[in-house]
Amino acid sequence: MTFRDAPRFPTTLPVPSKARERGISLFVVIVFVMLSMLLALWASRTSLFSEWIVGNDTDYQRAFEAAQALIQDAELDIREENAKGALCAAPAGDGGRVCRKGAAMPRPPLEAQETIQLLAYLQSQATGCKDGLCLKRSGDQDFWNDPATLQAMAVDGIGARFGDYTGAKTGNNSNPILSNTSSATAGGWYWVEVLPYVENGGNAGLISNAPANYLPLHMVPNVVYRITAIAYGLKPGSMVVLQQSYARRKAAD
């Protein structure tokens, strides 16, 4: 009996090409480098976007605070008080602008006759405003959305800046917006509309069967003011508009 020889297998296995191994490694390295670059780019863009959001919000908050300060300054102007809440006293040599002590300077009325005179004087003005005091607007109330109207209103002698008529100072470390008066679209402005009540409004009889002994309005004269304050941020296109109604109450005896 004869047997065939069993097939012989090579004792050594083929070795992969070193050149091929090096090619695969290079491809893997390139992929990881590209992924790392994409991650770094995404992180930088996210950081820039977050910084942009925070910067815009900070600028808006700063402008909002400036508009609030303008509202408060307008209230002091109406009450003829200085920044400390005391009776306004004009400094020497200011030309009568602070505290509205000038002879031709319009001022918030203290009695009904002064209200009539002030409204007649404002009626003669082209814009209906003078030194921060205005007639009630008869057209569009949001005048700040009309560039031409806003440009005509944001003028020295028509609108009012912070501290113009109260003597308030911005200081070196206060809000940088209020101290910026370099142009009409910088810093802030306020306007005070004089809105008189009808003298016999309490006897109009709008409610049937109502008693006739109405409580009198606690105001002298019967005037309500609407204050509009505009503050521009430090970034282009940043603007805050605040409006508030204010009534000067009768002083206690």
C-alpha cells in the first residue's frame, strides 16, 4: 500500500507591505487632524457668538439705564428740583438755562394761566417743542421711527440733554452714554409733552346717577406730562426708547 505525500504548506506567512501600512496611517492621521480643526473652529465660532450676544446685551442694558436716568432728570426738571431733590438753584454765569431761570426760558406751568401761555408759545414753534417742553403730538406718536422727524427733534434748544435744566453732572465714572454729546445720534435726549386736563372734566357726567361730590384732582395746575427719553448705545443701531406719564402732585401744606 502506498500513501501520497501530504500537501506541504509554507512555514512562513506573507508579510504585508510596509508601504501600504504607512499609507493607511497617513490617511488616519489626516482624518484626525481635520476633525480637530473642525472642533477648534466650532469652539472659536461659538465663543465669538457668545461674546457678541453678551456684548449686545450689555450695550442694551447700559442704554436702558441711561434712558431711565433721563426720565428721572425730566421729572426733576418738571418739579424744579436739582439732582439731590432740593429746590433748584441756578449757578452763577450759566445764562439762566439751569433751573430755567432765564427770562425767555419756557418752564413747566405752576397755574392755569401759565399753562395757557406756555401752550400758545409752543404752538408758535415749528416743531411744537422748545427747550425740552412740547405740545401733545397730533400725528404719529412714535416720532423716533421717522428719521426726518427725529433729526428735527434731536437738536439743542428743542430737545433736552441730561442735566441741561437740573444741573446734574454725569461725572467721570458714570454711564458713558450720558456724557457723550458729540452728535445728535449719540448720548440721550428727552422731551416733555404738556397735556392739560379740561377744567370742568370732573362734571362731565359720564357715569349716570353718580354723586356730584367728586374728589378734586390732586394737581395744580391740571396738567399731566408725557416724558419720552431716547438713549443711544455705544454700538451702531443700538437705541432704547422709554415713555412715562407724570403728574406733578400738589404740595402738602
